Amino acid sequence: MKKRLIVLLLLLFPISVFAYSDSLIVGGETIGIEVHSSGVYVVGFYSVNGENIGKNSGIEVGDIIKKVNDIEIHNIDELNDVLMDSNQFQLMIQRGRNIVDLNLDPVYENNILKTGLYVKDQINGIGTLSYIDPNTKIFGSLGHEIIESSSFSKFQINSGNIYKAEVSSINKSVSGSAGSKNAVIEKNAVIGDIEKNEEEGIFGFYTDDISEQRLTPVGDIFDIHKGKAFIRTNILDDKIENFSINIISIDENSFNKNILFEITDKKLLKKTGGIVQGMSGSPILQDNKIIGVVNYVVVEEPLKGYGIFITTMLEEGDKIK
């Protein structure tokens, strides 16, 4: 009887098995990123006839409008269509994990119906492709989530794409201020569909050709050590290069700031001054293995940055299957 009970208990608790490949196509190229929200974000207010009608209705920055008059809203075009058909609006709003019902009474100003709300339904930017799993074509990038800047919350996505891009110039980092990559995004060259925006990064399915791509083994946490390593990134046109770094410390207990490193490559420091925005997602290589992904800069010392373990990203990315 005891043996049967043990077998039944084991069957009641499924075990998560991650099936990502033990070798990856390593990225390093700059990509354009476009994500569309699940609903419409309120990002600010404006005055109408001297009154802040949006804010006075109880609406807050960061609220996501999900329904208007019981009609589902996915984007600004759909919101505008509903606004054309009524003079009073019942809003279903997502605020964090809560659902809030509010009424909004718009006002005519110069014969134009005004809501007093600034809204948005998408975010555009650039980052660096981290990896592609050759067996599933799942890709990962950034190593951190995309944040909605007005509310500083994770952007809830409905869909998105990544695009080919070329670096046009660099704004250098200095102490106290992170620089940035500037890039030309080829909006007619979609190379992947974004499925998830998580604290570990953005993930989706790569749609471009991956034939004849070299594979690099995945390094486990226990393979990582202090000392020499490389980041693989793109700082001019579409050229991908390896730049030397020194790993200072390794933190297995941190959620996503696992690898503290400093740039030692003189060419990279001369060009960028350190880690710059748009470099998030750059793969970290050590002993011919991919071990992590650049995700944060130490703003006061921009030659230093953090990386997340590649295995952490792979585990999260593997869930979209």
C-alpha cells in the first residue's frame, strides 16, 4: 500500500522540464523592437476648458483602458472609434492587478470632443539580440523587461516584432549618465515575433533564416569564473565584434544581476565610454561558451555593468512553447 501511495503522489505533482538546446546561435546584432500593448495606457493628462477632467474622474497614470461601454479596447484606433459614438463613457481599467470601473464625461472644446487623457498603445526602441535556439527558433533579448516610462511598470504586451537595424552613431556614457546607441531600423525587415515581456527579457520566435549559423555551447552557472571574458555586440553599422571584459564577481542569489563585470577593451571604451543603452542583450562569452547577457549599467561607473545568467533567460524563454 505504501508503494502505491508514493507513486500516486508523484503523479500529482508534475515536474517542470526545460528543453532548451545545449548549444545556441549567439547574437550580438542590434535589433529594432516594437511592442503593442494589451489595452491602451494612460500616460498623462491635459486641461480641457480649465479642468482636468481625466484626473478628476479618478483615472491614474499607468492605468490600462481595457473596455469602454463594454466594448473591448486593444489599441488607440479602437478607442477613438468608441469615442465617436457616445458622449459618456464607462471605463473598465486595469490598475496593477486590480480591475477598476470608472465613468468619464468628455467635454467639447472648439467643437472637438476631449477626454483630457494622453494615451499610448506601443513602445519602440532598440536592443541587442542575445540568442536563438536552433531547434525551436525561440529567441531572447535585453535580459530585462520593457518598462512603461510614465508609470515605471512592466509594459503588458499583446504582440510585437523585432527588426533588422544598423548602428548609425553612439552617444558616449559618462559618470552619472548612460549613453546610447543610435540606429536605423529597417521596418520592412521583420526577423521575429515577440511573445513575452518578462523580467528576464523579451522572448519570441525568430522568423528569419538561421541556416549555416555557428553554434556555441551553453555555459552552466558552475562554469562561470572571475577573470577574462567577452561581450559580443555591435557598435558600428551591422558589424558584430567581441570585446574583452573582466568578470569581477558572480552572484547566484540575485534574480538578474548575476555577473558584475568591467570593460577592459580599449577600442570599446574609446567608442562608447562604457555600457550604453541599446547594448542590453549583448551575449557574454567565457571559455568559448555563452554564459550570460548584459542587462544593466552601473551609471556612476559606466565601464561596469551587470549580466543575467543565460540559463535563467533560457528557462523563461522555453516556457512560450
